[in-house]
Amino acid sequence: MTLAFGLATGVVQAATFTTLVHFNGVNGAHPGFDALTLRADGFLYGTTGGGGASDGGTVFKMSTSGVLTTLASPSRNVTGANSSGGVTFDAAGNIYGTAGGYGSSGLQGTLFKVVPNNTISLLATFPSFVGLTEGLTTASNGDMFGITQSGAIFKTTTGGTVTTLATVNQASIAQPMGQLTVDSAGNIYGTTESGGLGVSGFSNGFGTVFKLSNTGVLSTLVAFTGLNGANPSGKLVLDGDGNLFGTTRSGSGGTVFEITSAGVLQTLATFANNGGRVPTGGLLIDAAGNLFGTTLSGGPNNYGTVFELPKNGTLKTLANFTGTNGREAYAGLTADADGNLYGTTTNGGAGSYGTIFKVGDAGFVPFAAPVPEPESWTLFATGLAALAGLVRRRKATQVPLGPRPSGQWRCLRNGEGF
């Protein structure tokens, strides 16, 4: 199914929307909160939170033409289940991911590995009160990093040896959300949905952006006030000058913000009266500095949108979700070498198990050289392959929101179930 959507500002070129995959339960159900990962082999990789052989979710790959292959089905009693994060890779092509559901000792978080013959194995477990809902981030040197719901920032080896690097102070910043971002110097950045100083001067504020320096110093870069946005939740993206970009899901319908390399917070756009509302996924940046993302709600059907924020421009709606073509895009977008955008919706589609979609003619400008500030081995390797026509840029995102409509899938965060 291919639909065309005009841009919000009436630009002549219309973006083209195609639903590539309708999940049906057997091949997975309800893809999670992180963007798909495009590898140099030309396939997109991701996870679903349900469905598959044991209803514990799936790890899958998809060709850019929409052919879906299930690689592994996490088991509730062996490797954990209900993967809500994305996947990452090592140089040998092994896949690594997280599961926030059941493991061998009941409700807990797990790290798992899928080797090239598609055998899945358990690497590490986390207690239920610690929890894992975000995927791992692989730095350009191959190190893998993650964060738990209790605020522990950790590093893991490919063998599953976990080292805690720092713990977010729950008294001042709380509820970590979104994958971590790692710059080329080894500094780590992330968001918390709440915490920081509230309007009355106490904690339990509107969320923060934090930094763990490569020397181990944890600091708060920004504390949101509600007036400049609230509840950041997606993965942050870096440009080549060291500026950070992200979204908040609340405050004027949600915002797109920038934190300059000098530490200054700037609101670039708000979603009030701009089509979509409640952006929850991470942003994607192109070679021209344009930003692309998704919203959880808003649009004519209130099922969410795909949007662009041109550099020095205003928000544009590229596509609207109808329910039939998907609804509620928690995750951000991924782009291929031709500038096509790919993403997932957690619900909607045939049977409301979620979808994978493609947006063409969106105006995304591919990188023609290695991307700045590589955040993962995959990004780094793909950037080096750009001269062979394999360049791309991945920026993720994800996040839960409040109560889901009756019968709809709910996020596994803070004790919520499916």
C-alpha cells in the first residue's frame, strides 16, 4: 500500500508512504521503542515486544523491499522476553539486545546475544527492581553501554561481563529514558523523564539531560521546567559540532530542543498546532542538519505523524498514520543511502500488531562521507562504507506514555505489563 502525503507547508514534492510489514503475532508483535538498525549488509534489524514462537518477542531483519525474516525468538524462561529496545552488533556480526521481561528467575531484565547462525543465548541478568527497557549503544571502539531503570549506567563486554560506571542520583534526576548516546571522545549522554528541580524548588521535576564524562564525572546538563519542554524520552543525537538534539513529549504538545556545545538549551520547535503531538522517539539528522522524527499522537486521526524540522526552518508533516497503516510510533527513524526513511509503529496495521513503514521523497540528505561523532560500531562501519554507496545515519528513540487504550499493548516500564 502506497499513499502520498503533502508537506504541511504545501511544498510541491510529496513524501510517499509505504507500509512494508504488518506484524501478525506469528512473525512478531508490537515493535519496541528504539529505531531500526541498518547494517552494511543492506538489511534493517530490530525487535518486537511480543509474538514469535513463545510470545516472548522476536529479533528480526528486513530487506529494504519489505521481506521480513525472524532470526530468533527470546524465551521467557531462558533468555528473557519482551524486548523493547533496539539491537547492536560487534565486528563479527553478532547481535546484542536487551529484554525487559521474564528471565530464569522471574520478572527481570536480561542481555542476550544472537550469533550469525541465529542461536540466541543469555549473557547477563538484572534484578526486577533494576530493570532494563532500553537497548544497548555500541561506541566506535566496540564497547557497549546501557542504562537500567534504577539509573545504573553500565558497560558490558561481548561475553556479558557488566561493570557499573555510575548511578544516576534518584534524588535529583530520575526515571532514565532512551538509549544512551556516546560521542567520539567517550562521553556518554542520556535523558530522564522526570527529576530535576520542580517549579517549587523540590525534586520530581520535568526531566533532565545528563552527561557522564570520559573521566567518570556525572553531571546534569539541563533540567526542564515545563515551560521549555517536559519529559524528554528519546535518544539524543549529536551533530559534527558537538551540539545535542532531542525531543520532549510534553510542554506545548512536545518540543524539539538543542543543547549547544556550550551547554545552552534552545527550543527549536513546539508541536502545539503543528499536526503531530507527543514526540517520543529519538531524532534522525541528515547531512544538511535537517531533523526527522515521529510523534505518538496528533495528526487528523490522532494516531501520530512523521515529521521534518528543516535546519533554520519550521515543522513539516511528512505522513499521517491512519490506524490501517499503523499507529503510535514510539521509535525514531532510520535512513538508507538513497534518503528513504524507515520506522515502526507499535500498534495499528492488520490486527493492530504494529507495522514497519517507509517514507520516500522526504528530503533526507544522505551523508557522503563518514558521519560525525559515530555512536556505534555499526554507524562507524557504515560511515566508512559511504564511498561504496552504503552510507546512512541511525538515530533512535522510544518511550512509554500513560495508559493505553483498552486492548492495546502497554509498555513494560516501571512495572507495567503487556
